Amino acid sequence: MADQDRFESIEEYILAHIDEEPELLRQMHREAHVKLLHPTMVSGHLQGRVLKMLVEMIRPRRVLEIGTYTGYAALCMAEGLADDAELHTIEIDDEMEDFIRSYFSRSPHGKQITLHMGDAHGIIPGFGDAYFDFVFLDANKREYGSLYEAALPKVKEGGFILADNTLWHGKILETPESNDWQTKGIIEFNGKLAVDNRVEKVILPLRDGLTLIRKK
Ligand SMILES: C[S@@+](CC[C@H](N)C(=O)[O-])C[C@H]1O[C@@H](n2cnc3c(N)ncnc32)[C@H](O)[C@@H]1O
């Protein structure tokens, strides 16, 4: 039992008792912390393993990620895909393109991923209706409402959308500053979803909050 003392937090304990983070993703995580301005935006070890497991459970033919950043979550979801399934991911920041492509090209799952550079608002309408079985919404928080509306028609009946950061560091419990558009965006999105009868939804208090949404 003394062995339990070596864990300083629940998070450390969890990470020691789940599947390991693959070496390529560990490298990416390190490089993101050295080179990028907002490395905490990367999904990370626990959420990455959850995303892979969800994809294995849902068995989607096509996955869409809105907000690629480094490509960490995309690679985790691609790990869970069947060999003939595909993942599309959209990133607006063209300075991330080389970073993302360098990791996709080094992964055995990279060939199942298509990277689309640009604003998701312009790219999503180009996909056919009911094209995706699973969408991971993880872009600008102030745009969650409009991106959700753009994505919903592209999801099959019975398909899922997973929205990240929906507890927004607990800030959803406070009245946001007038210029805090990110917090306002999340509060508005959560409120809209709560009364949206087109879908079923649950909030998982994992990491920064994940809302799992099922299209009826
Ligand atoms: C939280 S990060 C994504 C992290 C990534 N999904 C992961 O879990 O590893 C959000 C990303 O969304 C991108 N983004 C924001 N608004 C966007 C939009 N309208 N279209 C496409 N990408 C967008 C940002 O540039 C940023 O790289």
C-alpha cells in the first residue's frame, strides 16, 4: 500500500493506470511545450486515450474534427478508426500546417487523415449532409454555436458530436466580463444545447468538460 504514496494527484494516479501515451504523441506534446504559445490546448494523454476509445466504441466511417491545432487529438482518434474509415480535420491557423503535417506523415494512421486548412465555417458546408458519424468540436469557443449549427446537418441520425471545454475552467458559473467572448460563447452554447430537442446530451466533467451529443 505504501506504493500509493508515490502519486501526488488524482491525475498522476489516473495516468499511471491507463494505456500509455504513444511515443510519437509524447514527442509532439514536448515539442508543443517548447515551440508553441498555447500548448495547454493540446488534448493530452488522458483525453487522447478517451477519444481513441470513443472512436473504437462508435466505430465511425467518417470523423470530423473542428480545430486541429497540433493534430494530437486527430492522431488519437485515427488510432481508433477501422482501416477503411477516414478522418477530416480543419485548422484555420496556417502557421500550424507544417507542424501538423510533419506528425501526420510520421504516424501509421496519418494516411487516413485529411487536413483542411481554412475557416471551418467555409469548409463544413462543402461536405454532404449526414456525412459524418462523429464530430469533435474543439475550435474557437466564441464560435461554438455557429460551428455546431454548421456541423449538425452533416451528422447522421444517431451520430455523435463531442464538444470540448464546455466547463471552461469553471468560468461558466460566473458572470463573464463584458469583453470575455470565449466564456460568453461557451455559456451561450451550453444554454442553447440544454433546450435543443434535436439531440440528446450529457456533460462529462473530464478535464475541462466534454459534452457528448447524440443526434436523434
Ligand atoms: C483547442 S485547439 C484544438 C486542439 C486539438 N483539437 C487537440 O485536442 O489536440 C483549437 C484550434 O482551433 C483552431 N480554430 C479556431 N477557430 C477555427 C475555425 N473557425 N476554423 C478552423 N479552426 C479554428 C485554432 O486555430 C486552434 O488551433
